[in-house]
Amino acid sequence: MLFKILFVFYCAEAGLLLTLLPWTPAWEQIMRQIPIVGLQAAILSPLIRGATTGFGLVHILWGTHDIVDLLAKRRVKPS
């Protein structure tokens, strides 16, 4: 039970970070420090930013699913 609650918090935090961070100026500042120019350009492309945002949304959905499941199990009283 505790593990599931911690996992939901992880999913929420990671999901928000991965969803919002690629579209902030901080993302560009951090990624411009990568010494390999080709990799830097790839990470700054809208395709990779969108994929990172999608991965964040998957985390949010997964956490939402787990919290709904946890709440549903609490409502059902064991016999």
C-alpha cells in the first residue's frame, strides 16, 4: 500500500516535470551544455520535446490509474 502511494507521487512529479520542462527556457539552457552538437540539436527539436511530453503524460495517466484503483479497493470492504 505504501509503495503504491509513493509510486503515485513519483508518477505525478515525473509526469509534470516531463510534460512541462521541455517547453521552458531552462530546457534550452540545460541542453545547450551538451558538447555534441548533433545530439544537442536533436534534443532541442520539437519531435524530441513532444516525445518527452508524451512520456510525461503517460506517467500522469499511470499515476491516475493507480490512485483510482487504490481508492476503489478501499471502498470495497473485505468479507
